[in-house]
Amino acid sequence: MKTVILGLALFLGAFVQPALAQKADVSGKFNQSLKSYYALKNALATDKPEEAPKLALALQSAVKEVPHKGFKDTRQHLLWMSESAVIQQKALELSKSNDLKSQRKSFEGISTAFIKLAKELKLNTQEAFVQYCPMGKFSWLNEVKEIQNPYYGSQMYDCGTVKDTLEKN
């Protein structure tokens, strides 16, 4: 009987361990892409249009690294596939521009998708803040509670409010 139980435990462990490793890999890679998002957000908030294209390409690359087969269910997988496609397309669009206005327009699509992913997937390992600018009616994620407006930069750097706090998971 002990042999059967031990055999069953080993058998089940062979399936559980890879699933846990996949979830950890998804979480780690998602958080890497979130760091790339923050770097791009910070460049736009500090009016650095010359940095934004390379940061957008780094974001696109980080998003591609997230293993789409590691999500816990089909709904999460489908959400990732649709929103990551938007992020990649908008990041590519942003990378082809040197104009802050058009870069910020592309960033709007990236932010909308990232907010949706962060809220639904709950993979962020650090607290994140959903911030909102009432002037432009734009939202974005921030790694700090203090407002750093990527849509208006130095014109209205601290214009906005914290709309939501996403606890670390």
C-alpha cells in the first residue's frame, strides 16, 4: 500500500512541478515586460523622444518572451494573446516615430492593454498604480504612487490621480 501511495505521489508530482515552473516563468517574464513598460513610460514622462523607440522595441521583445502556454486557464491565455498582440503592434508603431505626440498616441494603446492584463492576470510581483489624467482622459500604470504623466510630460508632469492600486501577487 505504501508503495502504491508513494508511486502515485511521484506520478502526480511529475505533473504538478512543471505546471508550477511554467506559472513562475510566466510571472517572471510578465514582470520583465512590465519593467520594460515602465522604462518606456518614464522616457515619455520626461520628454525623451529619442529614447522611446529603442525602449518600445525592448518592450516588444520582452512581451514576446512571455510563454503564452503557462497561463492557468483558457480565458487568461486568450486575454494574453489578444492584448499582447496590441502591445506588440503599438510598440512597433511607436518605435518608428521620433515625434512625442505620435509616440504618446501609440503608448495609449500599450497602456490600455497593460492595465487590462495587470488587473486580470494578477501576476505583478510589485505594487502597481493605475493613474489617470483628467485633462486628456488617459490612463497608465506606474511603479510609484507619485504621478508621472507620460502623456503630457514636462507640460503637466504631475497632472493626474491614482485610480487603482494593484497589490503585488
